[in-house]
Amino acid sequence: MLKHNSLRIQFAAFRIEHVVTGLLALVVMVLLGLQGTALAQSGSAGNVTRVTLEARMTDTSEALMDGVEWRIFATKVGEDGKLPMLAQATGGVKAFDITPGDYYVHAAFGYAGAVRRITVGETPVTETFTLNAGGLQLNAVASNDARIPSALLRFDVYSKEQDERGERQLVARNIKSNEIVPFHAGTYHVVSQYGRLNAEVRADFMVEAGKVTKATIVHRAARITFKLVKTAGGDAIANTAWSILTESGDVITESNSAFPAFVLSEGTYSAIAKNADKIYSREFTVDPGVNRDVEVLAE
């Protein structure tokens, strides 16, 4: 069981120097050039108008210069029942030469986004999309402030609200530690997984528009390596099948490795080793942040 889970939160001025970079792709009737991108809806003709698109985190922040994914759609539904996408581009501020008419424009930055219908006339215009978003930077340590390898960490982000079945909507899956990820302003439910078993911590975090929420989650768990030996400190015996049981006797994991290693939350467990039709066992305790070897004697 997890006990006394703790976390640390710090707010900082919002600066994102690298987020998700993407591939510049133009989809339908799109022409690339230094002077912008030209596009028109099906059936339209005539002159084009320069439309500049920019996205901001807040009304008062500067325009984002990288990581924004732009999509421009026609307003008439196609034969497939969907709005045809006329153009797609990734970057910061983008300029398009567009035939006058109505369009839907969607701006996405990380997990924040905005969509709006625009009307293009004969006068060049700049359309600004305010995302009302901030950043979330997640990290985790063991209870003694020991660094946890990023390969053993996983963060999933859910909505704070639950439906009538008590379930939350998944917003983002498998967020990397220390990565600044944009989200709409609001409160989110974060699940931090250390390893693949029962070392899990849940917490709610608030994302403020124009700021980065830096959160460090503390896991009360440790990484335990097991081996079956003839004498203390001896070599591991091969061809051993392992079962790890909780204090209540439930099997939490199994392995056929000679040196299995598992991350376990603090508590009392039993290690069962089977080798050559013989079964050996040992009870052991997991102390938070104390990674160690557990030897089972074949006697």
C-alpha cells in the first residue's frame, strides 16, 4: 500500500523553448513559397488575400514561434461527411494567401487548442488565436530524493471531473519526465507510475494560463533485484521461476529470469523461487527509496 504520498509544486514564468516539432505538410490545393501559402476552396476563383495566423498562450503574451500545428478547413461538408482539410502546417506565425470566403481554422499547441471560423475579405489581415493555456512539467523522485530513471517513469494526465461511473477522461498518455507540455488552463488529475507494478501516485495539479506548473511527485517505493543462491553472496542459480506475493498472498508478478528486478511500493512481500521441482521462499520488506538485492537461499 502507498502511504504518505507527497508532492512538490512550483510556478514559474512561462517559457517554452522546445515542445513538439512536426512535419510541414500541405494537403489539398496548396502551393509553397517564400511569400506564403496559397489555397482556395473548391469552386472558388479570383484574387487571393494574405492571411497571417498567430497563436498566443494568453491575451498579453507574445506570439508562439514554434510548435503550433495549423489546420485550415472548408466550411462545406464533403461527400464523406467531413469538412475537407485544405492546408496543414507546423511552426509559429504562418502566412497564407487565401481566396476570399469563409474557413475554419484550428490551432493546436501540445494539448491546448482553439478553433474559429474566419471570413477572408480583400484586405490582408492577421488572425490571432488565444489558447488560454499554460505548461505542465512533471518529475518524480524516490522518498529519499533519489533520482528515478526516466525509463522507469510514466505520467498519464486525466480530466479532474469524473463521469457517473467514476471514470475520468484521458487527456494525455505517457508524458515524459521534465518535458514542458502545454495544456489548457485548468485542473488535471495526474497518475505517476514508477515501474510497471504497484508503485503508483495520484495527484491533482492546476495549470495556469501563461505559466509553467513544475511538479515533483515522491514515490514511496524501491527497485528490488532477486536471486536464488546456495550460500549468501553466491552466484544466482539459473532456470529459476519467481513469484512475488503481497502480504495478503496475492501474486503481484512472476518471472523466469535469473536476476528479476521489480519496482515495488513500500510494504511486506514474499518471494517464491521454484527450481528443479523444489520451492524456496523468503519474506522481505520494501523500504521507500532503498534499492537492494534480495537473496533466497536454496536450502
